[in-house]
Amino acid sequence: MKKLTLSIAVALVASLGFSSVFKTSAEELEKLDIKLPIPAFMGTPTDVPDDEHLEKPSDKPRPAFMAPKGCKNLAFKKKVTGSVETPNNGTYDLVTDGNKEFSDDSYVELPRSTQWVQIDLEESVKIYAILVWHAHNTPHIYRDLIVQVSDDPEFKEGVKTVYNNDYDNTSLLGVGKDLEYYESHEGRLIDSKGVEARYVRLYSRGSTYSSMNRYTEVEVWGLTK
């Protein structure tokens, strides 16, 4: 009888897709302590198009994100590089300086077409959430948001995509299945599920507000090994 019960338990665990039967205390979860900037506009967008690729805006706060206890923003003050040597406006260090508030001097602006910013976390870490704030002064939609991670600074080997809403592959990095969304003071939170990497690269291809690419802040929440 005991053998039969054990067999049923093992089969149940396997069917649910768990990697192990027991959870350890090291996997204890807690809410990420995300500090949001002051909203630069009030209300939600009107006349939202009926688009299967667009997430419908909500006037409700984003639910708390649960991650392993001890997670912190590992991107703070880390080195940032980009697809162009000299941005149109601002400097790359603004991406990880901790200032998420919208103002004309709080973001870095890159030229038209597909551009990227890249953060060096200085070591390979476990990444559970990535947050990005573009210019959130109006409820516009950023195009081709693609977020990749790798241990290779050139992103030629070991590249993993954790978010991609380029549904028509205009940036030529693969067809994305994630949804476009309206930019707000909440930024975009990406569940990266504990992926391990040293570098985080974020692509974009302008927005419904401007053909330029603006980044106010990026946070990378994770644990060092």
C-alpha cells in the first residue's frame, strides 16, 4: 500500500511539472520592493485600437511581483553601453542612475530605427525580473521591445530572449509573441524566471510618440551566485 501511494505521489508531481518534490527554505518568496516614479499623466488612454498584439491598458495597479527572498536591483550604477557611440540626448549612465522620474534631462535618446542599450552586471547572476522605463510622459507604445541576456558581451553566443513583442519581425531578431503595451510610470516588468547571465541588452524601434528611442531607467532584479 505504501509503495502504491508513493508511486501515485511521484506521478502527480511529474504531471504538474515540478522539478522536485519538496521546496526548500532557500526558495522562499517575497514581494519585490519596487519604487515607482510619480505619474507624468493621469488616467488611461482613450480610443484604444482593437489590436490582438496590444495589451489593453488598465487603471488598476500592477500586482506585486514575487521573487526569491534577497533579490535586489543589480543594475544600479552599473556600466551601460549602446548601439551608437554618442546618443542624441543624455548619457548612457542615466539608464542605471536610479532616477525614474520623467524630465527632459532624465533619459538618454538614441536615433531612429532599431537601437539598443546594454548593461554589464559584472558577473553572471540569476535574473528574476527586468524593469524598463522609456519616456513615460504620455501613454505611447514602444515598438519592438526585445530583451535578451547573455554571458557574451557581443551577443553572438549563448543569447537568450526573455521578452519580444516584435510580432512582425521588423527588427530581424525573430518573431515575438509578447504583447505591445502603453508606456506608463509603472514601466514594463519582465519575468525572466531566474535566467543566468552577465549582460542584459534591450532593443527598441521608436514609438507611437516619436521615431527616436528613449530610455529613462532599467532595473535588473536578481541574486548573485
